[in-house]
Amino acid sequence: MMGRCWRAAASNYSRVFPNLVHTCRHFYPSSRLNYFSDVAAAAAVPDPLEKNFTSKSDVNLNKMFWSKPCSLALPADSPLRMDEPQYEGIKRFILKLMFFYSKQSKSIRGANVIYHRVTHQVDKPAIYDVFNLEKTFKTTFSLLVLHMWLALRRLKEEGQEGVELGQYLYEIYNHDVELRANKAGVNLLLTKWMKDLEKIFYGNIVAYDAAMLPEAKKDELQKVIWRNVFQSDDSSSKVPTDAALVPLQEMNLVLVPCCIGIYAGGLDCLLISVCMACFTQYRTTQPEYSAFMMAMSRYVSRELNCLSLTDKEALFTGNFMFTSLKSLKSLKS
């Protein structure tokens, strides 16, 4: 009797919610390799899935990143500017002899400043708070790649000169990622790990570029951001959409008979608790993911437009700042 009751309830349950079982699996982006999990374990960081998606964000996502794009260049009197040092006399003469003012030296200094802008945006808590992301090696790496793509795409618009500066920028980024991997506890097989990271970097860059093509689907950027930043290791996890969310009443029609069937069969309340836990996670995680994913998509699109409005001089010297996310936390729900 108990077996038949449970099978009938489970059959109805799985028929209405065929994808619900995937919400109980631990995951990271399928485009990533398993080393992300190894890095997290080596650094002894908590599982990203342990964060509470049911907690309300202190920002109203629907109000974010709709403003008109504007130049990201820093004003001339900004204390955040990093201008070239101007020396006179013997100091300038010696520095010239040391090629301090050569085109290559200037490009390297500019690339360092640009990368400082990238890490300033990625390493601050604001971006994790606004988009409800767990700060792990995997997440930070994903955001680094995303902002590197923003900078490299804008530099490419300046032709060969921008491409060359972008190469210096990539070399600085690559060295920083190696230091971050070391800090996370990756000491053995570091060369292999760096090769894997390089593959992911270029794979993500190609995916972002493809999402911006005129023939790309309207929601393609959202899907790419989902795969590269939000998605889990479980390749079966899909992009959540509001249309895919099941009404609460329909869920109860199956959940309640299922729990009654378990209880009538003589099983303890543990399985009922498991059912309720799956239901709660499914109902709360999916809309949270969707909202944050769409907000980040708007953020990325706006940053692209803002960078296009940023002049070449500000871009090449690194005298620009990505949109501050800290101030956006004042937008209360």
C-alpha cells in the first residue's frame, strides 16, 4: 500500500515538474572545468550554493542601469586620475635615456592603470552585493574576464594601437590571475591550470562578442552571462525565466498529496521535509537568478555604451572608472 501510494504521488510530482530534481544538485558553470571546485576546496571557501537566495536584496533591480549612457572619463580635477609624471631638467634627460617616455613604456603604464580600474570594480564588495554573488575564485575570475572583455572590446575600436595596448593589458591580467591562483592554494600543476584558465578566457570572449553581433538573439547576452557567471557545474541547469516558474497553487496540488502519501505509508517526516525544501528552493531561487541575470545584462550593455563615449586619451591612460555600484545600493526596494 505504502509503495503504491508513494509511486503514484512521485509519478504525478515528476510529471508536472520534470526539471525540479535539478534544483537539488550542486553546480558551477558547465563551461568551466573541475579545477574551480578544486580551487574552492584548497582555499576552504564555502559552497556558493549555500548563500540564501530567499533574502531580499537591498536594491530594486528593476530601477538599475536604465539611465542614459555617458562617458566614463574622469574629470581633470579628479583625485582618482593617474597622470603621467612630468619631470624637467636632468631627471627628464635620464628618464629619456632609459626609454621611460617611449611608446612602449607609456603603453605598459597605461595598461597597468586600466587593469587597476578593472580590479577596482571586481574586487570591491559592491558588485557581489548588487548581483547577489558569492565571492569565490570562480566568481571573481568570471567577473575579471567580463570586465577585461569590456576594456578589450573598446580598445579594439581604436585600431592597431588599441590592439597593441590590449596585449599589454592581457599580459598584466594573466600575471595577476596566476598570483590569485597561488593565493587560492593552487601550487601543484599551476601551468596546466593557467592553460585551462586561458582557454576559458578566450571562450568567454568569443561568446560575449557573438552575443553583440547584429544577428544575435535579443536575449543572447543574458544567456552568455548566465553560463559564464551564474550557472553551475551541472550542465543540465538551464537559464531561468519567469515563464518557466510554476504557479504556487499548481505546486501545492502535487506537493500536498505527495506528502500525505508518504505520511500514510508510515515513513517519518524527513522525506516530507525534503519535499518542502525542494519546493522552497525551486520557488525562490529561479526568480532571484533571473532578476540578477537580467540586471547584469543591462549593466554590461550600458558599460559598453559608456566606454564607446569615453575618449581615446582617457581610455589609453586609464583615466576612467566603471560605473560605481556602491551608490546603487541606495535604491531601496
